[in-house]
Amino acid sequence: MDTVIELKNVSVGFGNDLILKNVNLSVKNGDTLVLIGPSGGGKTVLLKTMAGIYHPLKGQVICEGIDFTTLTQPERYKLAQHLGMQFQKSALFDSLTVYENVAFPLKEHGHFSAAQMDERIKECLNAVNLSSSAHLYPHEISGGMRQRLGIARAIAMKPNIVLYDDPTAGLDPINTDKAVELIIDLKQKYNATIIVVTHSMNAAYRLNGTIALVANQEVLVTGDQEQTKAHPDPRVQQFIQGKLQGPLTFES
Ligand SMILES: Nc1ncnc2c1ncn2[C@@H]1O[C@H](COP(=O)(O)OP(=O)(O)OP(=O)(O)O)[C@@H](O)[C@H]1O
Ligand SMILES: [Mg+2]
């Protein structure tokens, strides 16, 4: 299958607030899509809509050929196994250990024996370099380790599509680089399609994918690094150059 996620005329809102309006977007198998944009612009809402967590007001969200919006909640839940999501701020379970956090989606969705589950958890923890911290609780590990744990949990089911919501948030420049490298390595290892939200333009360029700006209820695909840097839209230039003055509105 060539296109793994497609949004057709998708609008998403809450109450009287329209967050995304008539969004059209298509992500091909094996692609990297990088979402940038001002805080409050709708990046998380877009990811959660792709994951079938938020239901659009109108339009179609087609994931691996199946329209999410026509499915019942249990059917959506089943299809969502093909998708792994690292939530913003990782959304870890504080009362579960590192090991148990990765076990969670496997118990929830999988049909694994205890031995298979143990093997899979160890593989994921090893992939993100957390094997020696398996017994610790989220409050006992650093911010960078928590981000990596969120990544291990997102890939536990070996999903075809992995959605990363701000995986470098709060990391120092070295750990930001390491997290980006990890995401690139895991993509290659599992042959996945990835969609990554980031506030770091360095990370956005390093991921070497297609960049899209989420702002003013729109998703504007700006192309690769060179195309984005040369993009004529003033919103793109304001954002990538980090200018205070310009057409973009930022949450205060
Ligand atoms: N469940 C919800 N109910 C009501 N409003 C929501 C909900 N989720 C998000 N919003 C609103 O949608 C808008 C976009 O939020 P979103 O979290 O997608 O921003 P973002 O681009 O991810 O920002 P950040 O970069 O700070 O993470 C905000 O105004 C937010 O308040
Ligand atoms: Mg967000």
C-alpha cells in the first residue's frame, strides 16, 4: 500500500473552537513527516486525529486504506494497533515500572505468551538503552530517559506507523541529537512510517523528511529542508527564523 495515512477535508473542533479546517494531507509508506508550528496551533490535535483518538467534525481519516470515521469505537481501537504513539510529555503510568510501562500495550492489545512478551519488552528497552533501568519507576529516571521510555512503549507493538509528539521536549542539545538519532534508527529497524512533532528546527531538518507547518487551522506542507528554507509563505519564514513579529499568532 502506497499511502498509509490520508486526511480528506478534515475539520476538527471542540465546542465553538475550530482547530483544523479542511485539512488535506497524505503520508506515504516509509515517509517521514515532520510537523512544526506555534504552540496551540493544533499539532497534537492533528496527531490524535490521525490516531483515531479524536473524531473529526467532518472529512475522512483513512489509515491503511480504512476510513477511521466510519468505524465503531471497538473497530477503531483494533485498527489503532497498527499505530504507535508517543504522547506529549510521554504520559507514562507513574505507578508502573519502566518494564511494566512497556508491557502495558502488549497486555492491552497483544496476544502474546508471557515469554514472548518478556522478549519483546527487553528488545524495546534495549533499543532505547533502558535495559538497566527496567525496575525503576518513572519518577526515578531522568527526563531524557522518560522520553525514551515513551518511545519504547510506542514501538512495543511494532507498529507500521509511529506518531511522536514532541519527543525532544525538555532535552539538552546532546540528548536532543541522541533522541533524533534513535527515532531515525528505529524507523530503519522497523521499516516504519513516522510522523514527528518538534519545536526544534535542528531536529526537524535532521529527521530529513517532509516538513509541514500547522497554524491558523491549516496544515501547509512546505517540502524538504531546502524547500522549507526557501518557502515564500511569510508564516513559514516567521516560524523557522523564530521571529516575534509576523502573521502567526502564538498562545500567550
Ligand atoms: N480535548 C480538547 N478539548 C478542547 N480543546 C482542545 C482539546 N485538545 C486541544 N484543544 C485545543 O486545541 C488547540 C490546539 O491544541 P494542541 O494541543 O493541538 O496544540 P499544539 O500545536 O500541540 O501545541 P504545543 O506545541 O504547545 O504542544 C488549543 O487551543 C487547545 O486548547
Ligand atoms: Mg502539542
